[in-house]
Amino acid sequence: MKKAFPCLVIVLLLAGTAMAAETPIDKGSMILNGSVYFMSQSGDAYKDTADNSVAVIGIMPSVGYFVAPSIMVGGEILFWNQSWGDCKWTDFGVGPMVGYYFNLDATRTEVKGAIYPYVKGFFWYGQEKYDDGTDETTTDVMAFGGEGGGVFMLSNAVGLNASVQFWSESYKPDGADESISGTTLQVGAGITAFLW
């Protein structure tokens, strides 16, 4: 009985928190997001001698916690693999994010069918591995940017998301005299789940 009492208290506290939330974007809710992006990259960092730019698919899962109604903080992971002729790149990064989700209709009683537009900012630190078939190098990369999009709720806990993301990054390859910078603009879609 002594062991069961603390468990009962925790269950009641969690139930009270869940009952206090009226929408998935209320304080105490969590968000899990998985997105796939199509990217178009431009700038000196992404052009070859023929002035070709790069197109690539990326995967970006994230998790966040609503510290106040509509205000989310969390973390994000990015991973993508791209090839360009004999050259191959593998990128991996991780970093914090902060976002704001808009409740367009606060009087709405049903979550299913609701749309939650959002904006967020992020910072990533990661590595890029490059292999041209002869040499292989690893370079540290830092990036910051923003994202805007929306979540369309299919049920009380799951929605479809669509977004546009932009970031600027810079890195200094081994042996280079100065840093190289570039920008990325990508559009994507995925699944969002709320725990509330």
C-alpha cells in the first residue's frame, strides 16, 4: 500500500494537468514532429565549376514542450545525405528551438479540424562529412534560421504539418583561408503528434 500511494498521487497530478489543458498548445503539452523536406541550396557554398546548385531531401525530427500557452521550447535533429557525381555529403546536426503556435479560434471546443499556424527560430551545430572518391573530410557547421507553417489536426492528438524553412550557415574547410557561407530554403511536410 505504501508503494501504491506515491503512484496514485502521480497519476492524479498528471490527470489534473491533462484535464486543465483545453488545446494541444496549452502549457504542459508536448509536441513530437517528424518532417521530410525538399531543399534548394544556393550561394558559393553549393555551386560547382559549372555553376550548378544542389537539390536534396532532408529528415528533421523534433520534440518540444509548451512552457506557456502557445509558447514551445525544444530541440531538433537534422540529417540528410546527398550525392553529386562522385561526391557525397552526409550532414548531421542538433540544436535548440523556440516557437509560437497561434490559436485562431480560442472558442473552438473540438480539436479535430483545427489549424494551428506557427513560427519558430532555431540554432544548429553539426558536422558535414564529404567524400569525393579520393579524399574524405569532416567539417564543423553552425547554422541559424526560422520556420513558418501550420498544423492541421486530423484527431485530438495527431495532425499534418506543412512548413517553409530558411537558414544561413557557415563553415571553414580544412586548409581554407576564409569561411564559406550559404543559405538554404526548403519546403516540407510531415506528421505532428501532441501529448496533452
